[in-house]
Amino acid sequence: MNFTISRARDDDAARLCAIERAAVELFRGHEAWPSYSGLALPVETVRELIARGFVWVAVVDGEVVGFVCLAPEGDDTIGIAEIDVLPAFGGRGIGAALLEHACTWAREAGYAGVALGTLADVPWNAPFYAKHGFAAVDKHAPEFTEALERDRANGFPDHLRVFMRRELAPLSREDWTVWPAPAKLNLFLRILGRRDDGYHDLQTVFRLLDWGDEVRLRVRTDGAIVRPTPVPGVPEDADLAVRAARLLAAETGTALGAEIAVAKRIPMGGGLGGGSSDAASVLVGLNTLWGTGLDEDALAALGARLGADVAVFVRGRSAWAEGVGERLTALRLPRRWYVVVDPHEHVPTAALFAAPELTRRAPPATISSFVSGDSAENAFEPVVRARHPRVAAALDWLAGFGHARLSGSGGCVFLETRTHEAALGVASRCPGGFTAHVAAGVDPSPLLLARSRIEARGIVS
């Protein structure tokens, strides 16, 4: 039987939850049945993991028949949050392929190990994982205290619980590596004036998120910098990620090259910094893989030559920004969650900057005025509202739940919430025609965490 494995899509979530419920039926009559039957995989959680790129599906003849979800558990460990196959498709190697696919990705992302909790006495649980390199670990270790308490609260049979871990091999020079390219939000944006060089002086606050694109890199020894897969509508010479690699190579004189592949999740023209973040991830990733040794200041300076927003992604921390966005002051922002709504309307930044109705002479704000809430506007919002009705409609809908804001030059809009549950509740009500994502504001960014993991793992020549 032939099957393929690919990244899950947003509209797969309900199907995956149905697969999980079908798989649970295999435990009917087992001692763990009361616990399993009373707990269902929340569709909102699955959607969030899909949006973050942590879910893969197995497809047979166009039908999703199995899936695996990952969830980070620490600096160097990622967990198997769920893995299920429809019972009718069991015993055909699909579960094994999903497991190996997830472990391969985890290794490429720099994780040292993959962990999971399972049942000791069921053949397709602990014995299955043991065949795939997982070994039991001490379940009474401090890191499992919370999980065991949750098991007991749910009536799970403690004597059958086993925690397992698979150690992952170090990375080799010829391996692909995975680098996050996080999205950003502009928590406010003010334009102070036009400069002599034609650019505008801005003030803004960048908030980095735990959601975004994924950049995959592999070192070449022939010096070539290429994309293995063409990107429709984007010539290779115009691709900001390719330009970033070529700029780093030219500045450092390295004889090495790279293959670059980008999995896009950040909508183009959404004001979330997707292209700039991809370029920053290439700079940070290849600086590590090539061993070119540039420090953060040097990489940020290279990034500024590619685009005004690139430097904040290189530095990997939320920041107050001035100038064209290159003068950064790191900010410690409180833990918050965001509902990011994509109205699926491309907003061209150049046209907004040229708009005669754009306010370009705003008085300077201060960090304290931002913190107090007195500076919370986005100078582009009135222009975008007037010119882009779908963005205006998204703002109006989101405003029903709180202070809705435009990010950057749009067209994505967002709402800040204090809890994850509140954000999920709003996102679940998203009207048809829009797409809602839930993301957390983070410091440091996922890119810096990936760099630390991959540096710690080293590269075996």
C-alpha cells in the first residue's frame, strides 16, 4: 500500500481529532479505557500545533489516515504529543513511518532527543517504540512530576505508565537543518517624517512570535547558493533568503555554498515580516553552519542592508525601534497571546507610503508613553481601512473582542489577550473567509533557541 507523509493543513484538524477518537476505541476494555474515553484531543490545540508546523499526516488515496504531533518540552527535547492511525490502516507501517519522519525533523531542528509517555503493556505502545530506538527512563524523575500528577487526576493507571526517550544522532555536514523564521507584530507604529534619502523615520515596537515560516538549509561544498524548488512569482535573484546567503558569502569570503528551502506560513503582504524573517534565519543559520564567525552586531548590520526589519529578527528579541527600524532597544514585554487574523488581502507597502493621506508628521512617542497605553496607534490603519475593505472588515470583527490593531502596513490584524484560553476562544469564532492563528509573544525568539540547540549539537564533518 502506498502512502505519503506531508505537513498537516489548517483544515485537517477536525479530521485528526476524529482519527484519535477512532484509535482510542482500540483500548475499550483495557484498564486505561476510563481515562482515555474521558479525554479528547482538543481541536484548538491541534490547529495551533499545525500552525506552528509540528504536525504531519499520512495520506492514502487522498484520505488522511494517520498523524503525528510534536510539542517542545525543553531546550533540547521535543515530545510526541500524539500519534494515531485509523485502525483499518494499522499494521501497514504507517505509524512507523510517521514516527521516523518526526524524529528526522527533530534531529534536523537540533533536538538531542524525542520523548513520550505511553502504556507499558500494549504492543503498539511501549514495545513498538522500543523497536524504534526509544528506551524507558525513570518516571519518578523531577521532570515527570507534573505529568504523573495529571495522570492520577485523570485516573490513568500509574503502574502501567512508562516514559521513554530516543537519543538523536549528531548532525552531519551533509544534513538538512531546520531554522524557524518567526513572525512579528507591530504593537504600535508612528511616522515622524520623511528623510532626505526618501525613507521615513518611524517609531514602532516589534513583538516576536512563536509562529512563522520554516527555513531549511544544507551546506554545499561547491560554493553554489541555490533553491532546490522554484518559488512561483519570485525569481531566485530576487528572493530575499537567497540574497541574504549571497551577501554573507561575499562578506566573509567563504568557499561554501548552500541549498535553501522555505516553507511559508506567514502570509505575503500581511505586515508580519515574513520575507525579512526568512532572510534573518538564513544569515543566522549559515553563519553557524559555515562557521563564518560573525557576531550579532555584524549580522544585524548585514541584515539592515537587505531590509529595515531584518535586524530585529537577527537579534531575536522584541524591541522598541526608531529610524527606518534599524535602531533597536530591547524591551521586556509581559507574557501575552495574540489572535492574528489574515483577511487574505495583499496590501502593497509602497503604495501606502506614497498615499497623500498618510500622517507623516506625528510627534515623537516615548517608551513610557507606549507602556502606559498612550501610544497604541498604527499610522497606516486609516489608509488601509479606506483602501482595503476586507482588512477593515477584519478589524471591525476583531474589535468586538477588544483593541484590534493592524500590524505593520497590513493586511493582517491582531488582538492581544492575557491568556492562551482567551485567544483560542476568539480564534474559534473566526468568520469564514478569514484565517485566525493563535501565537504567543516570546523572548528570545525561536530562531535564537534553534541556533543554541544546533550549536550545542555540533556538526560532524
